[in-house]
Amino acid sequence: MSNLLGPIRQLGIVVDDIEAGMRHWSDVMGVGPWFYNPQVPIEDYTYDGESYAPHNSVALANSGDMQVELIQTRNDVPSMYRDFMEKGLRGLQHVAFWTNTFDADLESMQERGFTVKMSGRVGENGRFVYFAEEHHPGTCIELSEVLGPKGRMFDLIRAAATGWDGTDPVRPFPDLATL
């Protein structure tokens, strides 16, 4: 376990083709089922302090307690995903720590010298920040709030992976408004 913010809970992987990525992870790696959202509703999104409207597709599945996130950018909005791809990279772009104490953990990271590069919110109590790569070129750190509906969705995804038999490998994202 990390002594920074607890256990790493998610591996964020940038891909060119999310459908092919889900097939690979299901068929070759045996990971699933995948919960797929072709356009994640990101609110209050900023990159370097400027507001933008990103269009990202995301698929989530678990292998045990570790969540795997596949990300495909669908527009050219500035993002750390786009930066990663412009370097010719694909694969592990970030590791995420999940928190119920977002403000305190964000302050702690900033006191350690980490700088917020990208931020936003997915649903109620679903804030996230990505820290600049000044501490390690390439893979960056995400701090993700998991209170409320987003946390319940992550619990649902983890539970679906337990004993998954390979059927129904791609499923729609649950509606956060109903969780």
C-alpha cells in the first residue's frame, strides 16, 4: 500500500480504440465485465486553469480491488491524455487514489509540492484532479473523490467482476442519477 494516500485503486490506460481495448482485456486478460460510457459527462473541467469541454470515452472494469480504466479521447481539447498521446505514448497514463476526504487530501498533496494540471467533476461528489508530472515523467497521479453516486458506481463495478463468467462483457455505465 502507498504511504501517500492509501492504496492505489485504479490504473488509467490511454488507448486509440476503446472497443478493441475492452475486447483485449476481456478475451486475453480475462478482466470484465466492462462498463462503457461513450461520452463521460465531465463538468467544471479545467486544464492549466482554463475551461474546456472534453469528449472522452471511458470503460471501467475490476480485477479484484484494482479498477482498470480505458480512456479514448474523442476531441482535441487540451488534456493530460492528449499530452500523453502527443508524446507517442499509449498505455498506463495515470494511477488513481480514491478519497472520501478530497479537500484535505488535495491540500496535503499541494503541501508536498504537487501541482494540479487537470481537474473536473463527474456527478455529485465526484471531483477529480490530475497532478502535473513534475515528480515523474509519463505516469501521473489522479486524486478521485468517491463519495455519493460515483463511489456507489465503483462498488457496483467491483461487485460485477467478482465471479464474472465472461458473459455480457460490455455493459452501459449505470445512471449516476439513480445510484
